Amino acid sequence: MGHAVGQVAGFAGVTVRTLHHYDEIGLLVPGERTAAGHRRYTDADLDRLQQILFYRELGFPLEEIAVLLDDPDADPVGHLRRQHGLLTARIDRLTQMAAAVERAMEARKMGIDLTPEEKFEVFGDFDPDEYREEAERRWGGTAAWQESQRRAASYTKEEWKGLMREMDGIHRALADRLAAGEPADAPEVLDLAEEHRRFLSRTSYECDHQMHTRLGEMYVQDERFTATYEAIRPGLAAYLRDAIVANAARAEA
């Protein structure tokens, strides 16, 4: 006779109280009851619960979810299409946010001296000042930090925008090499890794191969950096790290 409320709560990762509430407001009424009146959920109920939880994850209020699920003109395929569209939009937004976070972290690491309006224009929705405390804690006592602060203070808004475009171009070129199946130690890939290192040396602080290698490890160990590179191309974080390591070895040889 279907599934008990406790079982369903465990399946779905919700509380029994939540399921009781959904029943009380008519959003998810169990299809069966035991002789003693206990709720029993059918497979169809579980399908509906899955739909409810999906829309809740996207921030829909319960009243709107009820309207969506009870629409007589809707069909299961239609719901899937709607969900696919919503997820695609969410993925695109998160990808943009991840890229903005990376730019913000890089900016704070180097330091910036722009007005709030200019920072918004360069870096998007994320305020780089939010990451200042962390950046100073990690690098504040180093000569590299002091040098990056000095250089950053001299950049104009248009110069910052140009730097962001240049870094994005390096990342995209690496992603293209990865997509083409080139190994991380291929000569062209090593050249891009060297371009990445020289970009940092030219724009923020002197980045030798040893420091560059440490940065490469941070790209795979810090989930925020990893997420940004993975959003550009799955596997790019490790690919860039491996290229940096191989480029350092080439320089040493």
C-alpha cells in the first residue's frame, strides 16, 4: 500500500512536518490511507513531490507551484521542457556569477582603486571589496601584495576592462586546446601557460615559475577558482594547473 510518510521524507530529504503541511494545503494529498487513517504515498504522489521540490528549489512559492501542477492543459513533457528551460537559465546565471567571482578575487588580490560605479561596470554584480579581507589575510605581508596594490592603484577603468578581456582570452584559448584534445604539455599549451604567467607579472606582481606553480595548485584546491574554470570548460582547472607545472619544468630544463 504505497509508502509511509516517514519513508517518503527520507527519500526526498524533507521533514515529515513538511509533507503534512503539503497535505493540509492540498498541494500533495496522499493517494492512499491505511485503515487507521495513516498517509500512504503512491508512485504518482512521489512524481508530484519531485516536481514540487524542483520548483521550490528555484524559489517558486507554494501557491504558484500548485497552479503549475494542476494546470489542466499541462502535460509531463511540458513540465520537463519548462524545467529544462529554467535549469538552463539558472546554469547560465551561475556561470556568469562564477566568472564574476574569479574576477573579483583576482582584483582584490591585486587591489583596485575604482569608484563603486566603475567597479560595477568592470566586474559586474560582485563587489571586489567583499574579498579584500581574505586577500589581505593571505598575501598582505608579501612583497607581491604590495607591488600589486601599487600597480592596481594606477589603472583606469578602461585599463581594467582591457586586462579582464586579455585574461579571458588566455582562458578561452586554453579551453579550445583542451577541447581539441591536446595534452597539457603540448608546446602550444605550454606557450599559453607562459603567456598566463607573463600576464600576471606584467599586470600585478612579479610571478616567477615557482609562484606560478603555487597559483596553479590553488586553481584546483580552491573550489571557487575551480568552479570558474570548470564553467569555461570542464576539466580546465586541472588542465591549466598541469600546463603551468609542465611549463615550469620546461623553463628549468
